[in-house]
Amino acid sequence: MTQSKLKTAVPVADIDPAFAGKDRRVVVIGEQPLVAETLPEALDDDTTPSDKFFIRNNGKSLAAADDPLRWTLSIDGEVNNALALSLGDIKEKFRHVTQRMVLECGGNGRAYFSPEAEGVQWHHGGAGCAEWTGVRLRDVLRAAGLRETARFTGHFGADPALDAAHPSPPISRGIPIAKAMDENTLIVFAMNGKDLQPVHGFPLRLIVPGWVGSVSHKWLTRILIRKDRHDGTLMDPWHYRVPATRTMHGDKFDPTKFVDLEAMPVRSIITSPEDGATAGRALSIRGAAWAGDQAVRLVEISKDKGVSWQRAELAPPKNAYDWTRFTAQVSFAASGAQEIWSRATDATGKVQPNEAQGWNPQGYGANPVHRIRIFVN
């Protein structure tokens, strides 16, 4: 699906009454399971409203729980004291934390690989930055008492399989214990000051900021602490894994030498003006940038297809893993069709490439510069 076709795709609000509250710029790019991305111009808020937040399911969405306070999360495995905590226990026994943090699908940008890679063809809209409220995962794990053998987590949720007649195990992924113990990794029950919506994981989910979104498990029911890497569904040699070295289409791929996709790459998007807008010769540019586990060091804007670049002004992020909002002023000497590009650089010096690099069979990690076309009058 090209960017122009994406703008005319079916809004998720049209496919099910349950999504009637979703912004019409959240559009369907996959139906079985349901996947919907947000057009960049709908991501112009500092905090992404829930109605503008992307959707990524691997099974069916879970209906709202009748009594969410009775929802139970178990912590077991390599712990000294296995726990079974109701949502009420979690809210009562642990300190609440609210942070604005980016959540991003691992396939974001996949549509920019050439030739096409497998999977849902995301553009730049498989990301959002909401305010998440919950408790630190490390506080819960400390209450369970991690053994010295604790090395990895395994996450389990209550989402039903797509095909009830031939069910496959729901997605079950995990993270190294060091990331689980990071102070920013949260078990959350609220999004933007309200209970999680069912499609976003109500009543309980993980947020593992900066990392591939599939480890931020929705409808969370169990965290298994393991001695070794988790072997749950979609932790096979291909899914959410990438070659350890830079690759190209046509290379011979050996999945035994792949590594887990963890932190997401640096990315920026222009959120205003929108693609296809008509504008005057002088205009203001707004956007957002983020960089996985890293801070954003620099955002640049080009009005001549990458020949020259000018620095954008960066607003300080609210907290770790918040996205960095940027602004710039651009002027054109003549009217007509024009392009504006944005690229970001992270704190380690990694820069968004002009074209998607590192082609891989499942299409992870594509982060080319964002380009919009405008007509200058």
C-alpha cells in the first residue's frame, strides 16, 4: 500500500462499532488479525490521545472484563515466592508511576523495503506516545524475590486465538531480566488518565519502552521468570529477529545466526503540514522523533530532497522514552510541487537513512527519512 493509498484506506472506526470512537485517520492495514496505523498528521499532539493510537493484534481483541479488580496476574518460575496478584492488589500494594513513553510496532516502516518483505505493510504510523500509569515491573519482581538464576521473562495474555476451531497458542514473548528491572518498564492499567481500552490491553498490560512493541504484552495474566531465553510463540528463529550484521535482499539468510529485535531504531515523522497539503511559501514544520533506548540528538529538515539540511528546534522530552517534538521554519522561492524530508540522529550518531537499509525476510527495522509532498501556492 503506497502512502497515497494509505490516506484513502478504511478507517478502523468503520469496521466495528467497538471502534466508533477512533479517529478516522487510524486506518486498517490488516484485518485478520486487526492491525491499524495512524496517519502522521494525526500524531501532532504531544501526548497521543487514545482515539489516535495505533492497533496491533496477534489474535482477537479481548472483551472488557466483568470485574477488572479481580483480574489476576501470576509471577512464578525462578522466584522465591510465587505471587498471584489481583489488579486490586497491584493498585494497592505498589507505588503508582505515570510516564509518557513511545510504543512502536516492530514492523513499523516495513512498507519501505524493496522488494516487499513479509508481514503487515506499515508505513510510519505504527507508533504513538501516550501517558501510561501503572507500577514498576521491578517492584513486583522484587516482591516475588528473584533467584540468582533469573535471566529472562516470559509473558502470557488472555487474548483468544483467531480461529477457535483450530486454535494456535496466543503470542507469548519475553525480555532479558535487565530490561525487566529497568525503572521505566511498567505494568500498566491506565492510558492517558483513564482505564485502558479493551483493544489496548484492558485491564492490564506491560509497557517495555523503546523496544519492539510485541513484548509490551496486552491482557497480561502471567509473567514466568526463566533461567534461559523464553521459547514462547513468536520467539522462533524468524519472528522479531534480525540478522546480526547488515544484509541485503538476495543474501543467504541463516536464522540460527539471527538476534532478537530489541531496541527500535531512530525515527522522525513530520506531523504538520500533512502530506498533500497546500501551503504558502513560508511555513512552519512540526514533528516528533524517537530512538529506542537512545536519546534524540538532532533532527534535520530538507526542502531539496536531501541535498542540504537545516537543524530543527528540539523541545526537551518530559521523561525518559518520551518522544522529542521538533519545529522548523521553511521557505520556498517558487510555487509548485515540493517535498519536505525529516531525519533524526540518536545519541550514538546513528542517522535515519534516505532509503530503508538492512532488508530482512520479516521486514523489521526499516526507518527511512519521512517525506511529505506539498503544493506551494
